[in-house]
Amino acid sequence: MDAISKLIKPRSVAVIGASADLNKTAGRPVSYLRKHGFDGDIYPVNPRAETIDGLRCYPDVASLPAVPDVGIVLLGAERAHLAVRDLAARGAAAAIVLASGYTETGAEGARRQKELIEAAGDMRLLGPNTIGLVNLTDNIPLSASGALEMEHFPVGSIGVVSQSGGILGAFLSRAAARGIGLSKLISTSNEVDLELADFIDHLVDDEATRVIALYVETIRNPEKFRAAALKAARAGKPVVAFKIGRSEAGAKAAVSHTGALAGADRMYDALFRQVGVIRAQTFGDLLDIPAALSTARVLKGRRVAILTSTGGAGTLVSDSLGVSGFDTPAPDEATAERLRALQTGDHAALDRNPIDVTLAGLQPDLLRGAINTLLDSPSYDALVIIVGSSSLAMPELMVGAIKDCLPNSNKPVLAYVSPHAPDLAALLNQQGVPAFTAPESCTVALESMLQASTWQVPGAEALPAPVDVSDFPAGSLDEAQAKQLFSRFGLPCVRERIVESAQAAEQAARELGGRVVLKILSGEITHKSDVGGVAVNVAAEDIGARLQRMAAEVEAATGTVPTRFLVQEMVSGGTELILGMHRDPLGTAVLLGMGGVTAELFKDTAMRLLPPGGALSRAEALALAKDLKTWPLLDGFRGRPKADVEALVGAIVAFSAMAAQMGERLIEAEINPVFVLNEGQGVRAADGVVVLGA
């Protein structure tokens, strides 16, 4: 067994600093190990006690009769490293350090944490500042969490990894109250050694775990996390993550819009999407979603049947599903005929959806027939059963009828418990029927099941032959230089001329033909519109005077007299988008959104992380465009001409290849706007921002 396996499933546990007072925190681990049925060896270590809870107590680690697989260290931060050193010297596989007072407290804590790491050597560490772990599959609680005061926990197939110790206890108790079974719960906290990715990787190989739930504060090693999450996805074990910190300020880029539009939290969205992790939007979802996914039922579409005996509750579920894009069609004729054959009289409404079988709560045979009919129906991909107040009198009959039907289909079956009946909801969960007490939770569960069943590893485009960019200087490029860089990577740009005088501007305007755009050209002033540095729709005969007026306006706004200008062809029509990249510890993202001066106002953007070692594939680039709320504008909305989506896709791929090839040297890059012209007319980069490193 490797060290992590021994940590999760030890045969012997040393408890260093164990207290003889089982009511104290330091007394809990020994008490909980015995209370919950650990059948291995327990070695309490305390030089001031001879026995603890009837077990022989040892004065130090060196005195233990055998090498423990795991040591739980209950000493304070100033002495914990001594116990860790002793455990490592004895050859223990791992130590769990509960003490706080490390990097989370400042410089002195950081010194202690370094001391702890050095003391461990090759031995693995969980924590510090952790509450430990609980292996429910094998009755092994290695924790001081007060949640373990409960007598019994349902055992199931959901593994939990949390970067918060307190959340482990909250999750354990909430799941138990709802009848939802868990397999393993691990608190990683400071992660001086073992981290989220290590336990994701381990749980993928754990036969008892079918779904992995994560409580995430930060991801310290994105590449390791990416590899573990992809391993889980390929193994068919969904990973569900609740990431806190969504309200933190987004990363602020020095000169481009993209950094502000991306933001740290959206980078997590992009990472999770790339590796198939389902993001829970609320803490409650972190339990609801895994409960649904743990059934291993496959959702193949958005058509949902709602079976109810109470009209109002059925409408609540139907409304929630409809808002999220699910369809609740009426039964096809053959299905309706089978339903009508089950119940006669005027009580039933069987030709619409929700399907209201009013007596189902009192007649289990009728309920079985209706459930089987709907599961057999080709009109539906999933079934939500409304459990109404009529079920309270005989809950076992209702639950039994639903359970009996489950083997007849692999379609998802969920329950919405309409009355306040926590015991009934728990009974359903225990029988393999995910039960929810809010209609919105049914929708979230089905959305997540669909995401899990349709996710595929994003494709990647091989990088083209390297492009020579060695002649570009470090720092902020001016607009002309930025577009020269874009052009080298195959991105079409507007025609333009660099000028330094009114006369040259007029000549350039006549060469370009028609009306033009006039801009200042500066590597220091990037948001030119804000200081009066852009004029559009300028005639050749007016451009000289307009240039002189622009120079005066910019000087008044910035104190700098512009000496160089750009005269550009004026692109008319098309859709203005923004195409940018944002570099972050989690990876490099390509961002596409509504462009122009309103980019940050409307914030209609979508993002994709670059795949390791490659560019975005054409399929990913197209999916990126389709994620925009304004996608219909590109796709011929209400008779509008279709945009050149093929050219846009090519531009996204080329831009991503530039970001991938240039790597860390490309600090920022953005095209705003890129004009997407009508079908067959291509795209044009009309403005650009680039910041290069040395």
C-alpha cells in the first residue's frame, strides 16, 4: 500500500498528545475511533497517563510496540514538529497535524510550517490546521470533529475533499440528516504536502467512491489538479466543486479590458470547464448535485416528465425547469393511453405535463404503473416525482413503490418532497432516490447530470510553425506594432498608414479612399477614446484640421503632445467583438466578448483556457462564440445577415496560437474591436493592445 492508502485505511493509529479527558478536543480521536468501530491498533501517546479509555498509553513515539501507519498529532504548533519528527523516524506512513498557527498567522507561523515540513522528511503530511479525515467505508474516523458525536452515518459513494476543516463536519452532519451516504471525507487545510489533487487521484481509484465533492478555497498546483480531474472524468467519476471567494476583486490588467473582464473567479470557471468539473453555485448544491450523480443514471436530453398528485408543487417544478431550458412536453398519445388505462374517473389530468394522478399517493400500484409508463415513454429523458402530503400517512408505501420501479430504467428519477417532511426525504435518499426540498434543486441536479453525461475532453490544435517575434521590443507596443504582431500570426487587420503631419494624414486618407478613422499612435496611451484620441468617419479634406484639434485635446487631457497618428480605413457594418488573452496562475485564457467602448459595460464574454501545449481547436473556438448572449447577432438574428463565423473561428484559433507560442513573454494582448463582417467577407482587427516582457 502507498502512503495515501495507509493514511486513508490504516491498520494502526498513534494519537500523540491524547487526553485522558474524552470531553476535550485532544480526547476525541481515541474516543471516536472506538465508538465508530475501528478494529485496528490504537496507541495513545501521553507521558502523563498510563491508560486512556481503557487502552495502554505510551510516554513517547519511540516506546510504541510497533510502527503505526498513521499518527494523529494533537500537540500545539510550537511542539507538533517534534512529534512529526519522531513519527518519521519510526517509519510511519503519514501524520495528521491538527494544530493551527502556521502560514495563516504570518511570518512566525510560516517559520513553524517550514520546520514541520523539514521534520517530516519523506513521511506524508495531512494539514496542518486540519480536522483530519473520516473513512466511513471502513469505519475509520481519524478526526476530532464534533460531528462524530452522532451515533450513525449512512455509508455511500460520495467522497468529500475540503480545504476547510469545519466544512468537513458540516457536510458529514448534513448528509447524515438527509440520508445521503458518504464514503470518505478529508480535510486538507494548509496543504503543506498532501493537497486536493492527491485525494482526487486516490478517490478515482477507490471502488467505494462514485462521485467526488470538493470545497475549494484555492488551487495551489493547477497542473496537478488538472491531471487528477481529467483522470476522474475519464474514469466516469464526476467531480463537483464549490469554490468560495467569488466576490473577490478580479485581476486588474495594466492596460487592457481583458484582465478586468476575466477576473480570478472566472478563471476557475474556465479551468473547471476544461477538466470536466461541475461547479456548485451554492453550498447546498455541493450536497444536492453529488446525491443525484451518485445514482450513476444517465441523462440524455432535456425532456422531463413531472408526476404529481398536487398541482401547485408540480407547477413549481415545471416553472423552474422551464427557466433553465428544460422541456416538459405533454405525453405522446401512446403514453397518455397507458396512463388513462391506470386510472378512471375525472380525478386525473393525464394529457398534460405535469401529469396529475391525484390518487397516486394512496395507491402504490397506480403509482408504480404511472412511473413505469413514464420511464418507458420515448417522450421523456427523466422523471421528477412530486411527493405530496398524502404520502405522510404511509411513507414506506410511497417510497417502496418508487424504489420498485428503479431497476426498470436507467433514466434519472428524482423526488421533490413538497411538505416539510425531512424523515420522508431521508428515506427516499436512503433508497437511492435523490430527494429535494426545493424545486430549484431538482433543476440544478438535472442540469449537472446532463453536464456530466455530455462533457468531452476539449480538442486542441497543434501549434503552427514558430513565428519570429524577436524584433518586437519589451513593454507596451503602440497600436501599429500590435497589429504587425497579430498579422504575423495570420490575423487580418485593417489597412492603415502612420503619419506625423496634417498633410501626410490627408494623403493617407485619399490613398485609403472614402472616409477614415484618425487615432493618436502611442505606446503609453492605450485607451485613446478616453482622452479624445480617436475620430471616426473623417473625410480626407477635413482630416488635417481634425488632426490638429485632436493633438490639442489630447495635450489638454494628458499633458503629452502626440506626434504620431494612424489613419485607418473605416470598416462599416459587421459586429464589434473583443478578443483577448489573460494570464493567471491557473493558466492562460482566451476571452471573446461584445467589443468596442461598451465591452466592460455589457460584460457579455466567454472564456476558454488554452490546452497544455496547443491552441484552441476550431470546435472549441466555435463553442466559445456560441457561449455569448450576442451569438444570435452573428447567426442571422431576425433577418440580419449572417456574420463570417468561419473567419471569426480562424481568428480565435490564430490568436490562441499566438498566446500559446509566445508564452510568458506575452503579458497582455487584446483586439478591441475585431469587426466580424458579413458571411464571406472575413474579419478585421481594428485596434490592438500588446504588452511584452523582455
